[in-house]
Amino acid sequence: VWPDHITYTGYDASKIAIERAKKNCNREDFEFIVESNWENIPKSDLLIVKDVLCHWPIDLVTEFYKEVTKRFAYLAVIGVERITMCDILSNHDKEWKFVNGKGTQYGVWLYKRK
């Protein structure tokens, strides 16, 4: 159940992924946008990273970390993203505090900006 007072905006560079999300989650408080430039993703409370970074070279992941995550208070790293992103976050522990994480490599790890 999704709380009424929270809106969700999903971004993906893939038009097909956005169309699939719209079809599977047809709600007025959910918006899905095709966007390939991360500079166009606005500041928000929570950034959820899933099934993206594991396909990128480490230098692009590091750039993503430096440029995008600074606009969010919380960061949820899901699935195989954890392997790459958590390694980067562990090297920046002055900025992020590990809040919770459980499961296998496909679990969810939550960080809060200090």
C-alpha cells in the first residue's frame, strides 16, 4: 500500500521501460518520465537505484555518485547495484550513514545523508 501523501516519479532512459511502468502502475500520484540526462532529475527526498549502475563502467558510476546523489537525503541501493555503489559509498562515509540493509546480494541497502 502506497501512502496517499507521497508522490513518486520514476525516470528511465528507456522508453520501453517507462511504457511498461505506466502500464503496470496506473496511478495518478505516480509519474514516469523518459530521461537520459541525470542533470534533469530534480532534487528529492529519496533516490532509488535499481538495475542501472551494474551495467556502467566504474568511472561513470563514480561520476553519477558525485553529481546526482548530492541532491537527495536518502539513497536506496537495490540488487546488484549494491556491489558497485556500496563500495563507492563506503569510501565516502563522511557524507552517508548506512541505515539498514539485509538479504543477499539482491537485497535493499538504505543510506541517509549525514
